[in-house]
Amino acid sequence: MSLFTVDQKECRRDGLCVAECPAKIIEIIGKEGFPTPIDGAEELCINCGHCVSICPHGALSLKTMSPKDCLPLRKELLLSPEHCEHFLRSRRSIRSYKEKRVSRDLLQKLIETARYAPSGHNSQPVRWLVIEDPIEVKRLAGLVADWMRSLLAQRAEYALSMHMDRVVDSWDKGIDRILRSAPHLVVAHGLSTMPISQSSCFIALTYLELAAPSLGLGTCWAGYFTAAANSYPPLQEALALPQGHLPYGAAMIGYPKYSYQRMPPRNKPEITWR
């Protein structure tokens, strides 16, 4: 089968697929021609689906997807500027969670949404590790506390600048300031040999964070955990990621214990116009 097929009865030869193909591998030759893949298109295609998505007539089908595989865009669900601003400004990092587990189905749904985050060349390098058991989450937090103790002994100036002494002191008193007693932890990881793995994981976790409130969930980026997971062998062993993978980001997740009522201001943006 060719890289893509065109329904000539539906195609209007308007050139939208040609104009929007990121890899520029579609051409129309002559006034009567139809969209055709250029030589070598199979190797250059990134399977992004732009050509399928842009056609108003559903005339083009990729070998890997057809118009029927793509959800139609529903304009009535698009955010207005006011809705978008309110949505983004209302986001809060949640650090207090109910003692209630989130179902696997709901966590799966959230990650299914996060997978639509952009990635370079549509490579989609992000892989997910979900720690479902709250007891295991607490054990991992304890390993991070051990990592902090080692840093306080070996690199005191750095550890103190990151307030690790206070975090460890709280941990010893039964207060978890590392993973905040969250019931679950989501780790985004990818191949360390892929230059875009890190940024792709960051973006995917951001998608996950922004989507979580729509499901009644709250999240918080686990910075201490991520730092430890990239340098502390006992924690790396506990995570048991695939060979060559690094944990580029992690987020606590659960049902928020409290509801926020206001959206605090932030610093004015510093902009250079040229």
C-alpha cells in the first residue's frame, strides 16, 4: 500500500495537505493532478496526521490512519480567551491529598490525554511508570530522604541551599514534604540517547497536570524525587526503568483535600520586543 491514498471523488485539489505537511513530502503535479507522495516519502513521513486532519472533505487516508480514526473537531468545545485564561490561572499545585486511591481506569484516562502532548518529529518518546500503591510511594519518599541525608553529609552547602535539612527533619517527625503523602506517583521517562526525551517528558507531564482537574484530581511536580531518581542508585534500583531510560519528571497525584477559592497574581512578564 502507498504511504497514503486519495479518494479522487472527494478530493478538491485545494492543496491544503501539501501546504500543511511538515515534512513537505506531498505534491500535486499539474492542474489536474491529485496529491501524491514524493520519492522517499515513506522514510520522511513522521506520521503526524496533519494531512488527514486538514482535509475538509476527508479525502486523504494515511497508511496508518484514516479520517474515521480521527475525532472530529467540535468548535463548541473550544475555549474562549476568557475560559482559557481562567483555566490556566486556576491551576494550583496540590500538596494535600485525601486518603483515597484513584482508580486505575481514571489514571489511564488521564495519561491517555497526556499522550497528545507535542514531541519533536512526532517521535512520542515518553513512557510512563505509575506507582499505584501508597505504601510503595511512601517507601520511595523514604529513599529520597536517605539521598538527602547523604547530600547533607557530603555536599552540605548545596543541600542546605535546597532546604534539605528541613525536609529531612519533617520526614523524621512523620511529615512527608517529599511526596506529600500522595496516594500515587506518575513518572515520565525516556531513552537518554534521544535528545528530545527530556523536553517531551516535560511537556507530557504538563499536559497531565493541566488535564487532572477536569477529572477531579490534583497534581504536584515532584522535584526532589526527580533529582534523587537521576543520581541515587538505591532509588534507581527501586524504579527499575528499562535499560537506557532516565526519569525526566514525576508528579504526585490524588484527590485534593482542599479547594482553592482565588487565583493569586504572578510577576509581570519581562519581555524584549524586537
